[in-house]
Amino acid sequence: MFKKGFLSGNALKIIAAVAMLSDHVGLLFFPHMEIFRIIGRIAFPIFAFMIAEGCKYTRNKARYFSMIFGLAFICQVVYYVFDKSLYMCVLVTFSLSILALFALDNFKRVSFEKGEPLWRKVLAAWLFAACIIFIYVLNLVLQIDYGFWGCMLPVFAGLLHMPKNCGSALLKKMDNRYTAILLLALGLIPLMLKMGWVQPYSLLALVPLLLYSGERGKLKMKYFFYIFYPVHLALLEGIYILIKLL
């Protein structure tokens, strides 16, 4: 029905990783050069979209969440040891996003499953609502990267995902990458209103996303992307400290 693009999931993640590297290089070494931060704005929306895709296609929900949350925990321990910082990194943000997406997926499955009793449908709805409330309250208590609306961005992208054998024909037609990208764009609006002048540049992420093929890519790069975030931060911090010492 929809014409495929030519960028694989791996290609999108590479673009996002380069953009994130640019953002952090600018933050540490060139704070007065805005171009680095502008380029960096496209990283978060692309990764948020790919988190929604990962939740959609993963065969092992527990392992997927554990991998992201485990890396987040390690990063937070390192941050606290070296900087005494309790600021929650973007991996914490995405861990909360994954919880919300899995709760939403469960609600959809129960709602569309024939023969499910009403109490299970109500319980699934309450579990999803409780998850959103928990994330909102947690953002009031802790400083989490990109805040509540950042946690919700992958949820926007995954709103119309229909679990297998669930939903009407119309809903299944609406479950495609273009509606997901449109919903992601809508989810960027509260982030742009909250985060100031530079955040509207995040809309540039829609260009590569619209060229997404829906394919993962030939190379198995999953674990590379898992470790890229902590490793590149450690290297940049090491270089920054070394320059200061010199």
C-alpha cells in the first residue's frame, strides 16, 4: 500500500548516533557554536521512533526492557560516582517509554480479544493509566532527560500499533509507518513548547524517518547501538578532562 523508503533501521540509528555525538561534542567543547546543538536535535526523535519499532517487533519483551534498563542503571551509577549527579539519562527516559508501550500493548490485546471478561479489560485500562501516572509523578520527583513528554514520545509513535490478530480492518490499515511518524510529530509539539528555541529543529528528523524502509538492515548492529551511548559519553568526558588537565 505504501511505497518503501531506502533507509533501514540501522541507517536511521547511525544518523541518530552521529547527530547525538555532534550534540555532545558541541555541549562539551563548542558551547557557543549552535550548529552542533541544532544537528543534535534530530537524534532523540529518531531514537524514540526506533524504540516504538523495537517494542512493536520484539519477541522477548522482558529481555528488551532489561537491556535498556540495565544500561540505564549502569550509566546512572557511573554518573553518581564521578559527578554526584542524580540527573536521569535518556536511557531512563526510554526505559519508562518501553513500560508505557508494553502496558498500552497489553490494553489493546485484552480490549480486542474476543471472550475477555469486562473486568480484565478494565484492569488493563487501569494498568496503562497507572503506568502513565507513575511516569508523570516520577518526572515531578526526579530530573529525567526530556521530561514527561520525552517519555511519551515513543508512546505517541506506537499509539496505532495493532498487536497481531487485533483490531478492525481500518485500524490495521492505520497501523503503518506514516501514521506513526505523524503521531511522533504531534508528540514533538509539547517538547518544543517546553524546551525552547533549539527544539523545533527536531522536526528535521521527520525527513530521514519518512525515508524509512521498515527493514532492520543486513548487519547485526543491535548491541553496537546499545553500548554506543555510554561508551561515547565516557570517551568525550575523558578527552574533556584530559584537555582541562593540560
